[in-house]
Amino acid sequence: MSRGWRRVVIVALTVAFAAGCYIYVQPDPKIDVWAQEAADFASNEDYYYELCSSTGLTSAQKLVCSEFRDYIANKQKDLEDLIKQNQDNIADLKANIKNQGQKIQQLNDKIDEVQANIDSLDASIAKVQADIDDLVSQIAVRQAKIDTLNDGIKQRMAANQSNRALNSYIKFVMGASSLVDMMRRISSINSITTYDMGKIKEMEDEKTLLQADVDKLTDRRTELQTEQADAQAMKDSLVKLKKQAQALISEYERIEAKLINEIDDAKDDVSNLEKAMEEIDKALGDFYPSDHFYHFVNHSFYVSTGCYYYPNGNFHGAIDAALGSGNAVYAVANGCVVSIGTGCSRGWLGNTCNNGKGNYVMYVCQVGDIVYGVMCQHLSSVNVAVGDVIKGGSTVIGRVGSTGSSTGNHLHTAMYHLKGFTITGAIKYYANLSSRSYYWGLPYNISSACSHRNYNAPCILNPSDYYSIYYGHAYYW
């Protein structure tokens, strides 16, 4: 194709896109937008809800609204994922609440056990203190008796030191009737003093033993008080852990309530989005991404050439289905026509009409969330125009023939992988290609095959992978 003709074609394509698939959608007077990105939908949802639920949409508006429907569907999926995630989080929170509840129960049991120990230590300390008090009382009694005996001895010693007392003592001794009686009287006085001293010694010994018992009990009381302090510290620590567990439960319950509210809100939003999609579906007249590929013909055919090679080894980025002239060729999914070639009346090997493609139709379509390009060549006639919205399985895009570089009636069907593109994004990308637009800007060799490009879009697919039809076999659809 000469440079001049190429310019003419590019201008024609540009005009066609401006008048067809890329028609500007009349927005709200306050809004000046093109429906090209989800960000635009997000910032103008109300406008697109109103537009896409209205009747009498043009082909271009249907394309825009089809993508807006995808945007809503993705938004709904995100909400459903959020619901699922929140439900999973709630299940985890409930498990955490249960674990913390069990922990609190264990802490309560331990606190009760420690408190019982504290109470037992209190009782032991009280008993030891009572024993100490009793021993101190006994020591006081013995001390009083010792003091009394000491006072008696002191009095007798004082009396023995006075003359009067001495005279009495002498008179008592000398008043004896005999020597034996005198010795008896002296011994009696000495024995009284010795007895008192013995009693004092005995009570001093008892007092010493009692004091030793007091010291032991005091040490025991100190030990019990230390144990009690340790037990109280343990109890305080357990109570602190219990409060932390209760705080965690309160926080878990707060988060759970928040997640439940988010789930309820998300469910309401999902319900509203479902209603919106139903309204958009009615307005689109069932034009939205197909859920599967439809057959490209409804007739028996023979696969005369497979993908990716001709029998002679040359690259062939398509499959050839040989069948009778005039058979209808259908769109394989919902989409839009981006390029057509007409004006070819017949075919022979080496015919350069439309660069050997003959009469052809190139369109983009969407199955699920993936956009594809489809090329149908060597048609006897073309039934669509650039910018036409087509419906998978029902729109006849052309008729089988043998035009361009062709030696017999057959349909040359090529598929291009455009994952990551939107319909309108693919249209814009195709319109901006300056060369090799038949192949989405790809060189026509095996390096452009998806299997060689790790399915990085754009790349050339093998239709056999999608339709399970292979070279040398006949099929009927």
C-alpha cells in the first residue's frame, strides 16, 4: 500500500471511529467526560446510572454502558469479596473471643486458687500471731512471778542488813531450845532463800524457752507474710491479665460489630448494584460481555489449514475452515467492528486486494473479563460497518467466499489476545496503530504467538485452543 493510500485509510478509520464506536456521549452540562476509564465511572456514577438505564441507546452508548456494566460488576465482586473477607475475619474474631473467654475462665480459676491460698495464709498468720500473743502473755506472767520473788529476796536481804532485823534473826536463832534446833532454824532460813532462787532460775529458763518459741513464731510469721505478699502479687498479675483479656474481648466485639455493619452495608450495596445491572441489561438489550464464545459458522466445514503453520512451514496465524460460498459468518461474542475491507470480487493465489485479505471484518469482543480481537478474511460480502455493535451468535458479519489471495471458498479466522484492554481501550489502541493494523501491530511470524509471548497482550491466539478443531478434520456446527 502506498504512503498516500495509507494516509487515506488512516483518516477514514479515524472518521469512522469518531462516527461509530467512539461517539462522544452527551453528558450532564456540568460534566465533560469520555467513558474510557473506571476512574471516570467512579467520579460520575449517577450520570452513567441514568444514561445506561435509559432506552434508545446508540451503538456507541451501548459500548460505553457495556463497560459501565463491567465496572458495576467489578464493584459488586469487590463488595462480595469484602463480605467474604469480613465474614472470615468475624469467624477469626469469634475464635479469638472464645480463646480469650477460655483464658479468662482459666485466670478466674487461678485467681480463686491464689485467693484461697491468700486466705489460708491470712488464717495461718492470724494463728501464729495468736500463738505469739499467748507466748508473750506467758512470758509476762513468768516475768511478774520472777519480779515478785526477786522483790521478796531483796526485802529479806534488806531485813538481814538492819539491826532490828538482825536482832530478830538472832533472837529467832538463839531462841532455839537446843543446838539441833538452832541448826534447824538457820537451815530453814537458808532453804527459803535457796527455794526462791531456784524458782527464779526455773522461771528464767521457762522464759528463755518461751522467748525462743516467740522468735521461731515471729520468723514463721515473717515467712507467711512473704508468701502472702508473693501470692497477692500473683493475684494482682492475674487480675491484670484478666482485665487485658476482657479489654481484648471488648475490642474484638467492637471490631466484630463494625464488620457486621460493613457486611450489612455491602449487602445493601450489592443488592442495589444487582438492580442497577438489571436496568442496564434491559437498556442494552442483552448487549454486554458474553459468558462464552459462540460458533463462527452454523454449517459443516473442514479445517484445511491449522494454526500456526501452513503445511509448507510458513507462518499461518489463524485457522482456515473450508465450506460453501454464501454461508453466514457470525460474531463469536458481543463487541464492536473496528475495521472492514470491501471491494474484492474474486480470489486467486497472489491476489493483493486489501493486501491479500480480500473482503474482511476485524472486530473486538469480550468474553468474561477478557477482550479479544477477531479477524475474518476472504469473505464474499461484508454485512457490517465500522462502529457497529455486534452480538455473539446472532449478528451476521459477512458471508463465506474466496476473495483476495485465496484458491477456494473458506473462512480465515484469526484471534488476538487483548487481556488488560477494555472494549473502548482496544478500539482506541487499534485506531492509533500506524502499521500492521491487521495484526494489532505485531510482526506476522511465530514470535507473535501467545505461546511465545507468554500471553502478554497483544498476541496471536490459536483458535483451535478455544474451539477444539484441528487441521485435517471435518466438523459440523
